[in-house]
Amino acid sequence: MILFVRDLTVIDFSYLCGMRGMLGESYIVDVELHGDLDDVSMVLDFSNVKKVIKKAIDQLVDHKLALPAQSAALQSGISASTHVLRFESQRGVIQMAAPEQAVVAIPAAKIDEHSVSDYLQQCIKPLLPANVKKLVLSLRAEQSSGFYYHYSHGLKKHDGNCQRIAHGHRSTIQIYSDNMLSPRLNKYWCERWQDIYLGTAEDLCQPEQLQHLTADNDGYNFRYQAAQGWFELTMPKQHCEIVSCDTTVECLAEYIAAELKQLDSTKQYKVVAYEGVGKGAVAFS
């Protein structure tokens, strides 16, 4: 017997890639449970699928930075509950210091939907009752015929896991110019923010202000204190865009709309910005 749940949840996280650097990603999760019926004629109660599996996914990977633990490009260690890492990508060196819960090490040479689903299955299967013989998690990106970009960020003022300095999303965007969808502007912004780290200007710091990292004098250095602890990050400049606002989806939609208005004040703009799958904000200028 197979029990299935489509669209159980969405994992929003970032990961390190040898070629592309740090990428924000959003995976939709589908679940299959293979097993025998229990004493109430179920493989597993649907409510427990959410309570057990979704909760575990959220705790294991969601809103974290995923590390390819078997990659030679990665140096990683933990000291006094702080995870310190260095990653040499083709886009430059990335460093981060953060509380342990902001990072997940995936036992693979690269991060993709297969290595993440394998890791989750290995961690979650022991949590299920004995009648469940096999757990299959399928991860997939949102199907879209439009434009999208991968971005990473951190929201130090957030009281949840969004405060982590390196988590992200795969997001679509729709920009309207004078009430007409503009493929040209959508393409421009998705190319501009392809595989981007969006940093808030007030989080920038001088190299000597970093406590755990060796500063990159040719890159951007970020630090902040949040409810979960102390965060630091160094990123290559070509990997970032620095904005004057917080990087909530509301502020990013307004930021894009304002930038468009500066380029051509004669037109009216509508920006529909997404934060991952099925949620976002709309701004006008």
C-alpha cells in the first residue's frame, strides 16, 4: 500500500555550489509512504504526516545553509556552538560564522534535489512507525513559464528562522509597465539577481569588526546580532547587491519599483515579487 501527499511543504534554503557560489532555493516536497495498514486501517494518519514529516523537514533543512560535506572546496568546523566555514567557489571565497542551527551538512559532494531528499529520508524514516517500510521524498522546483532568480539573504529583525544570515529562495517575478507585462524588464531583473546575495547596507562592517572570520578586503563583510545568536558573512562583491532597505519581500518589491521609476519616470509600474513559492508582495510606482 502507498500513501501519498502532494505539496506537503516548501523548503526555502540556501546551499553552496562550486561553480555558482551561494544559491537560494525553494523545493516543493511530495511524500510517499510504502507500508502495511495499522490497527486503524491506515498506513499513517494524514495529520501525523504533517506533524512528523513536515516538522522534521523544517528542523533539518528549512531556512538553513546546506553544505556539501564531501566537497574538497569546503573547510568547516564548530567552536563553542558557532559553526565557522570557508568555501572556495569559482565566484570567489565565501565564509560564514553562525549558530549551529543555521547550518546543515549534507553527506554529498554537491547539493541538489537528490542529495537533499536522500539525507531527509535517512533522517526521517526512523521517526515513523514500524508498519511504514519505505519513505520516498520527491523534491521539485516550481514549474514556471516566466522568469525567476535565486537569491540569498538574512533578516536580523525577524523573530523566526528568517534571521539566519544565509538562507534563500527561488523566486519568480512579474513586472508590469503601464499595465502591460514586460518580458524585457522581467528578464533584466532576473539576470541582474541571478544567484545573488542581497545584503542590507546597515549590516556591512569593516574587516577588523569581524570576530570569527578572516576578513576579505576585496569583498563585502556582514555581521549582526539576532535573537538566535551572532552571525558573520564574507562574500565576493560580484556575488552581491547592497540595498538600503531590509530584504523582506515587501521591501524588495518596493526597491525594484523605485529603481524602475528612476530609470523612466513617465511610466507606471507594478512589481509582483515572490518569496519562494506561492507568497510575495506587490508594489507600485
